[in-house]
Amino acid sequence: MMDQLEKEQLLHILQTNPLGMMLIDPLGKVVWVNDNFPIISSISSLQVLGKTVDAVPAEYQNLFEDEATIHLSALENRPEAWLVVSSQKLKDGSQLQYLKDATLVRQLARERDEFKLKVHELNIVDETTGLLNPRGLYQSLEPQVSRSRRYNNLLSILIMRIENLDDIQHRFGYEKGHQLLQAISQILNDQMRWADSIGRLSENEFMLIMPETPQDIADHLADKIRERLGELTMPELKGDTLHLCTKVGMVQWQKGEDTRLLMQRARAILNDSDEIRVAVA
């Protein structure tokens, strides 16, 4: 079939090829471009014909490379563009460059990444534990504090920190560390009432938000959590024993406090609290 094509037909196919095409002779000089080359590249044929790589504008010198990606910044008469270049060596030592407009693909990839970022920012669930993440916790805490400020409602929060999580992950690996976090999450989740909120506040911290909860009830809950942590077992350890060191800070909302002040007071108590050490096997 190819043998039956006339020279003019072949030239027409090359000239109208949807890819931009540029032929470089063995001396590195551009000797031919097809009709789509200036359309895709936004550079006129006269700017490259008869010229070597050093003689073309700097932003177009990648046109002479193989497997190159070219970013063209937006100008007054030209939108931003992304071009992909591939190369084919010919028998006589010349080189045929193929130029493809990848702008739409780049734009779609950028929109995809922006969408994924927005979804991540809107996500309120911690991937490791399935509990609320910091965003979800603050979204839950803010209205509770506002309600307490307006109606003087009872509100308590509890922050629990695993002091030696880094050491545990270093010794047993991050997979075991994640399994430990999941086991602790289950213990905390079991102590929740329907109105409470629980989440992972940071890498090694959990928080419980307890509306309509006075100090004595919250203290009892903290004691219950300590007791359950002391009973924690992990079959995944397979004969090993880890020592879990935790601190707990629990506060009740006081009149005049906003979310920031309430959290500051909870952290101050957390930092001053005694460390609890239990063995997990």
C-alpha cells in the first residue's frame, strides 16, 4: 500500500499531520516543518527554518531534544501551553521531531490535583483510625463552646497523648504503631455516649468532646479509659511486649472561655499530668 502512494500524497500526509513536525539535518539545522508546527508551537516557521538549536529563542531550544516537555508561559497574544517533544533518528543521520500539544492534559491533571486537595481539606475523618481528624474535631467543638457561652451549658474535653509513640513505631514498625492506634481508638470509641465526639487530634493525641458533662463524670470517664488501657492486648505483637506511656488532660469549660482558651487550659493540664505506663502484650 505504501509503495502505491505518490510523493505528493506522502508530502500532503506529512504537511497535514495533526502533530507538529520538524526535520533537522545531520548538521543540526532545521530544513523543514509541517503546517501544524507553527500552530502547535506558537513559533513561526521563519524563526526556526535554516537555524540550529543555538539560534532559536531559548524557550524553544528543547524542541531539538528527545522526550522533552516544554512549558510556554502565557503572553499577551498566547495562552499558557505545554508541549511534548519526541524524536526519531533517520538513516541519513537527520532527525525528525514530533511535537504534541499537551496543554489540555496538563490542565486536566491540574484540575484533578486541585480537586483532590479540596476533597482532602474537606475530609473530616482520620485515615488510620476512622475517627474524626483535627478538622472534624474543631468543627464539632466550636458549636459546643458557642452553646456553652450562650446558655452556660456544661462541656468537658479530654486530651490523651501517647508519649512514646515514636519509640514504639521505631521498635515495632509503623504497621504495628497503626494497629496500636486503632486498638486505642476502639477503647475510646467504646466509652463514647451518643452525644460525645472523639477524634485524633495529632499524630499521638486523641480528644474526647463531652457536652453536658460535669467534672466528676468526666473524671470517672478518664479513670475508665486508664483502666481499659491497662487491659489492652495486641495479638499482633506475637510474644513481644510494648510499654505504653500516656498522659491525660481533662478540663471543664469555664465561663468566658472560647475554644482557644479551653484548648490552652486542657494542654496545660495535660503537660503537667502524671505519665501512666502500662504493658501491652
